[in-house]
Amino acid sequence: MRFPIRALAAGTLLCLPALVLADADASFLAARDAFAAGNRQAFERHASGVPASHVLSPYVDYYRLRMDLDRTSPDTVAAFLERNAGTLLAQRLRSDWLRQLAKGEQWSAYRDEYAKLPDRSPAPETDLRCLAVRAGQVLGDAQSMDAARQLWDTLDDAPGACNPVFAALYDAGRLSEDDVWNRARRQMEAKRPAQARSALELLPAANRPGNVLDDIVANPTRWLARQPANFSVTRRGRELALMAIARQARNDVRSAERSLEVIAARLSPQERAYAFGQLGWQGGMQHDARAVQWCRSADEFLAGDEVLGWCVRAAMRAGNWKLVRDVIAKMPEPLASRPEWIYWGGRARAATGHVDQAHELYRRISGEPHFYGLLAQEELGQPHRLPPRAPEPLPEDVRRAELTPAIARALKLFELDLRTEALREWNWSTRDADDRTLLAIAQVAVRRQLWDRAIATAERTLLEHDYTLRYIAPMRRDVEPHVHARALDIAWVYGLMRQESRFVMNAKSSAGAQGLMQVMPATAKWVAKKIGMSDYHPSRIADTQTNLMLGTSYMRLVLDSLDDHPVLASAGYNAGPGRARKWRPARPIEGAIYAESIPFTETRDYVKKVMANAVMYGLVFGQKEPGLKQRLGTIQPGPGASPDDPI
């Protein structure tokens, strides 16, 4: 929290060093605010109160340079970079300077400076990568077009700096009309119509859609109804119709199917397959029984990561393991190598009589501490065990880690409630650290009650591990009474809290959820009324005890309303109990299949992590761990519900 620095009372002179430091902190915060406001005069006034010895004084120097970077000499920039070599701020200023050089089209200088960026994590930002390729194009680098093509193929969400790179690629004949339309399709699928329009601007004027994409996004059904009978004579007409059907399917997949039936005869086999793949994708997300048939109709042209993934999920919910196997076989290697598809590929092979192949796949991910690694281990009949606990770091190692300049800056930034900057410094400090150093840094986080940093740092170890840090359980004396009072599984509760807030007590989501258990204000008010908390006030939602009472009470209420099933309750806690009910199947399915087929990406990831966390916390707590498959259980059919229904 920020703290006020005010007048001193008599008798406080004995605390003068601490007060001087506090004054310097206040000056730093004021200088930072002035920098953000672009107020040079106020910045210099407050910056004068931050001594050179202050741990954050490099930030003051950085702010000063950034305010006038367009008028700063290369020598001044070079001096800062040399003085702060190897630091996050040097990386940030070099990135800022590169953008300034590109703005002035100083491509030779850009190329030289870009080469000085670290060749390891973190990778240069996307716009800087595109600008580096642009520099090569302008300077006649023979390899620049190959690099541009790689960007085209791998950067779906490309910033504006990439547009000139792609234009040069098209002008050089290295992109075809198919390449452009395929990219535009992907952008529309990802709900990025502006990026689709940008790609299509590469085409000759007669082939560009202009503002048509806006009409398709606004009302695809109406747009399709207005198309002339001869729309299909041009590639442009057919592609836009396909985009409209794909868009329509997001809202009403059966309506989109009817639209496709009207125009299917005027499309090529590949175009029809694309449309059926879109129906399969959206039908899978909507848990429509026809999704499997739509996926089959795409036949050998079935493609696209989302399409393939949702066709697998639809087949799993339908119990069609042969189709699961066949669709996973169509996946490109990067997609097929993801843990979920390795696991489900194994399940499909086992279900179709190829047990040895299944076990070979399970062994690829068995033992990895995630949802599918745990499931694979159980499929192989192996019990879950924590890896041997690494020796605790020596006190001098922890002290040395605490004094590391980047960690020292991060700790001060956390102290001043500048969390974004603090996280950047912390992550920078751990990017190349070995296991022993990481464990020492994690202990620094524990001492400062930075529980989320302890978890994130301990998770980075490769050979020596401490799972009591990865699955840390702070405030147990506070948590246990609430857990016991509501007859909850403490491993599940900690698994949920770890996913919700990483134990950041003042955490607040963009949606407004607050505290350790990320309770929404409206939910807090409703729960308080249900449990008879007569003295509840919204200002108390982030208070630890109040947040724990409201959060665990809500877990109990959701659990009671959803068959006492932790998978359904986890989904309900994140997305609302009504949605969790709506996603129930028409026939009994495994909890793992239910979790994998949740249509909200955030909730799908959330449920899997909460349930895997529960297993790991059970092991850390020394419980007789039932295993993940037993925790997941079976999801029974049940009445659906509106997403807005109350419990």
C-alpha cells in the first residue's frame, strides 16, 4: 500500500534515516506520476528528492530519458544502456530506442541496435521483430523475405508494424491469393475483423471487401439474405459468404446449417469442408448433437486448430472413440503434441484395441504436474508421489538472493504497491537462474509473504523441487476453521484459491472479483444474505476473514446445488452455477470429458487446474489422496439452466 509521508512530531528525530527513506519513496511515487502525466517541471521537482543511492533511482533516470527520447542523443542512450547493462530497464530503453529509430527510418542503426538484444528469454516484442525484418527488406538483406514469410505464418495477431513487411512480401510474389484469404479466415475466426481487413488490403482493389466485414460481423444472417444469386462467381463472393456462415454459427449453429444448405452447391468441395468444419467447431462448443456429423462432413479437408480440437471434444461427449482417434491423427504436430491431445489420443487408442500404443502415449506425459500428466500416470497404474524435496537454501543464499539488484528493486516496488513493475523486475531476475538460486528467491518471497511469487519461482525449477513452495498453503490457521465449518475438502479449497488469486490478498480482477477467493460484489451480497451475515458491508469484501467466509460459503452453496460434485462446482464457481448445469450432458460422461468440453476457454482451463491442484495439495498435506480420476468422477445428466439463473 502507498503510505502518506507527513509532518514529523517532536521526538521522531531518532527515526530520521527511516523517515528520509520514506520521503524518498514519496518523491519517487510523485515523480512517477508526473512522468505518466508528461509534466516535465513536476517530474524534475520530485525527482530531486530521490537520491542516487535509492534502489529505484535507475527508474528516475529511465523516466527522464523516456520523456524526451525523440530529442535524446544516441550517446546519452548508450551511456544509460552501459550503466544499466543486463537490467530490465536497459532492455526496456533499448526497445523504446529501437522504435524511435524505426520511426525515423534509421534502418541501419536499427539493425545494429536490434542485434544487441538478448538472444534468450524474454524474446523481443512482436513489433520489434517485424521492424527488424522491415530493416532487412529496406537494406536488401537476401534472407529478409524468408523471415517475413515466417512472421506471416506464425503471427496471427500481428501489430501494425508488420503491415509494411507483409506488403513487401506480397509485392515480391511470395504470397498468393490463397495465402491472403486463408489469413483473413483465421482472423475472422479469432474475432479480429480489423486484422482480416488489413490482410485483404494486400489484394487488388476489386477483390477487397471494404466495409463488408463490418456488415457480416453486425448481422451475418441479414447479409447472407441480401446476396445476389450470382455471388459465387467470384472468389471474393464465396469467401465472404463462408465468413458470414462461420459468424452466424457462433450464435445459432442450426441456422448456419440452413444457410449452408442453400448455397452448398455453389461452393467447391474444399469450401464446403471449411464451412462444415466451422459448424463442427461451433456445434461442439454448443454441445449440439449434430456436431459429430458436421465434422465428418468436412472429410479429409478438416483443418484448423480450433476446428480439430472441438471435433475431438464433440466426439468424446458422443462416446465415438474412433472419431477421436481419426481427428487427432489429422492434427499438425505442434497441436498433436499438446498434453491434452496426447492423453486423449491414448484413450482413443485404448478404446479401439491398441493398448500398447496408448501406453506409449501416456508415458510421454506421465508424471508431469498437470491435469493430463496426472491422468496419464493413473492410466499406467502408477501412484502419485511428490518428488524428493530439495534441501532448503542456506540463510546466506537467501540473503544473497534478497540483495540481488533486480529482486531488491522488485521488493521495493511491491512495497510501494507498484505491482506491474514489481512483477516485471521479479520475472527478469529469475529468467536465467539455476534451481538453487530459484529456491532461494522463492524463500525471499515467503519471507515477504509474496505467496504468488513463491509459487511462480518454485515452478521454474528443472531438477531440484520443493512442492511445499509450488503448492504453498499460507494462512492455514485462518482457512481451516471456514473449511471445517462448511464440511469442505481442504485440498480442493486450496486448489481453488491457488487458481483464483495465488493468495494475493488484495487481488482484484478486471470483472471486479476481489480477495483471496475472488468473490464478485453481487455474489458477496447474495451469499451474505443467505448465511445471515447481517453486518456485511461491500467495503469488507477484501478483508481476509470476510472473504474466506463468503468464498467458502459460496463453494458450499454451489456444491449443494450441483450434486455435491467438485467438477461441476468448480465450473460453477468460475462461470456461474447456471452455466455449469447447462453444460451437463445428455448421458453420463467422465468428469474429465466434461471438463475438457467446457466451451469457455478460461473456465475449461480453470476447472482442470483446480482439480489438478487439489490432487497436489492432497499430497502436500499428507492425505490419502484418492487420485484425479476419482475426484473427477462421473457427470450425470441433469436439467439445463439459463446462464443467469440463481442457484
